[in-house]
Amino acid sequence: MPAQQRRGSSFWAAQNRQWRDPSQIVSQWREANRTSREMLRFDATSGWPEALLRTGVTLVVSREYEHMLLAMSAARDGGGRGATAMSFLPIPHPSGLAFDASRQVLHVASTRNPNQVFDLVPAKSNGSAPVLLPIRSRLFPGSLYMHDLALIGGHLYANAVGQNAVVRLRNDGRFERKWWPRCIETDTGPAFATNYIQLNSIAAGATLSSSYFSASSDHLSRRRPGHQNFAVNGRGVIFAGRSRDVVARGLTRPHSARLHRGKVWVDNSGYGEFGHIEDGRFWPIARLPGWTRGLCFVGDVAFVGTSRVIPRFKQYAPGLDVNKSVCGVHALDMHSGAVLGSVTWPQGNQIFGIAAVPESIAGGLPFVHGRRSSARERGLFYGFTSTLVARDG
């Protein structure tokens, strides 16, 4: 065989071996099969699986800077003790999560340029237990800089942090600005051109008017939220959807605002706190070891995420011991703030979103913690079935 033909044959063989791993295909990301198992190693308190068993959910967590989704569920072992099962899915920089219970779709924001929204639905093959599997993604401009996702009135919305607004996302890739705070309005029109206030979470009500939104500031300034000298201590606010004005102050880099049982709850990230809004101020009920971000309620249990503090942003966490911050999720009693159980990742970094999916709908994600099973994956990805109720987003 001539040398040139041998070189061509080798080149073609290398091409043929590419894009064979299902993790690359479902995430549309070539490096997806390089996920470090060390990032998945976890420690859990005895109360953690008990909290999951009590709520009956599969908990999905976005680890944004590690580019993966994690899912956790629990079962009892032969001795009657609770045990945690963990699975994962590589996705580029996942952030906000929103579970549509009526359609059984988990929406996941992937905040890279361009932004994407992945839709995950229960899928199974050959009688296997259902797992959440991506069936499509939509591309949106990176200028949106999506953070949180929320379902309001049956439609999907996102915080367009890069435009200081909330946008409605459509299935065909279009988006529409639907809400923004009064503070960004100027003599020349609303300031949509760049991120001024870090408008980063949605406490979803039945309508936009009955919803609430968190931001790091309500002032337009030449200092941007990513700048080293951007003032944060006590500058964070909660906006009301109806008035578009501030209804609570005194927060520090707030995230993950949620409406639950008539109250606005929020993570006061810069102090590692979790609490609620009342009488125009934040009332903490728990302080946790890390940058609080990610919040999900299941009945009386609040699942709250903590992250390490990124060194270059340590000035954004004036109330934290940066060296003692951990990456984890904590199950709290929403009334007392007592920690019912925790799971932490010793090599973990950043958590953004937390969503609860009934375990009866799906028990996890397609790739399991520990040794990957090629036979299991081949069976799932070769012949999975799923359903999606068609409806314009």
C-alpha cells in the first residue's frame, strides 16, 4: 500500500472512531466523555437519604463550572438503611432548571455563547427504570446571559441577565422581553445593552405580575456586576412584578428567589444564608457553609445548595469564610432552619440550580456514578422511548 494511502487510511480510521460515546451525542459536546469521577465522589450524612426518602423525589442539581447535571435518589438497602444513588449528564455550563410537571419535561439552561435550553424527558428501554434524557435543545443569543428558568402561566421564562430583563422563550428559538424593573428605564429607553444589576432569579407566581425577582443592585453604574470594585454588601434587592419596584433591600448577591406558601424565599449568597422576605427586609433562618445558591421546596423541606467562593470574586462574599466553604446540598426544615441532612462533594465547586422530579417519573440521569456500563448504555441509547406533549413554549 502506498505511503500516501496508508496515511489516508489511518486518518479515516481516526475519524471513524470519533463521536462514538453517547455522552458526547446527547450533550452535543465532544469533551463530554472526559468527566472526572473524582468530581462525583460524595459524602452524605445519615439524614440525607432519609430526607430524599421522605420527599419521594429525584433531586437534580446543576454544577455549572464543572459542566454537568447530577441527580440523586434514595432507596433502602437490605438492612433498612437509606442509601443515595447518584447519576449524571455532561452539559456545557448548566445553570437554571425548571420542571414542567404537566408535561414531564425538565428544562435546563446552558449558559455559554450561544445560550441553549435542553429539554429532558423520562426515557427507558427494554423495561428499564426511566431516566431523564435530552430529546432536543434550542439555541438563543449569548447576549441573553441566561441564569434562572421558570414556568409562569404554562410558558417558559428566563432571566436575561445580560439585558436586565425577563424573557419568554419559544420553541422555535425566538425570545421576547416581557418584564424589566423600573430602575433600568432612562430618558433614551430601557437599558437593555449590558448587564447593570445582575437580575438573576425568578420567584414564579401565577403571572409575571404576581412574581418576584432578585438582583444584586437597583442602580445603573459604570461599575458592572463582574467588576472587582462592584459594590455588593447590602445592595441586593427583591423586585415585585406588579410594581416593577423594589420591595426588599439589604441583601448581598441574592440568588434563587422562590415563592412558596405565600412567602418569597431567597438565598442571601454573600453571607451563606437562607431565609424569607417580610416587611421589606430579609429574615434569615439558616446559615450554611458556603455561597448559598440553588433552592427547591418539597413540602416542608427546603433543599439549599452551597458553593465554594471563586477566588477572584471573594469580595462578593463578605459574610463567608472562603476557606471553609463547601460544595453541597442541604435539606432543611423550612420552619426552623434545622439541617435534616447534607451531601457534599469534596472536589466540587459551583452549584447553580436545584429541581425536584417525582421519583415515580424518573430515578436519575443516564450515566451512573461509578463504573460505566457499556451494555446498559447501549441498550438505553439504542432503543429508548420517550414522550413529549407538543405545545408552543
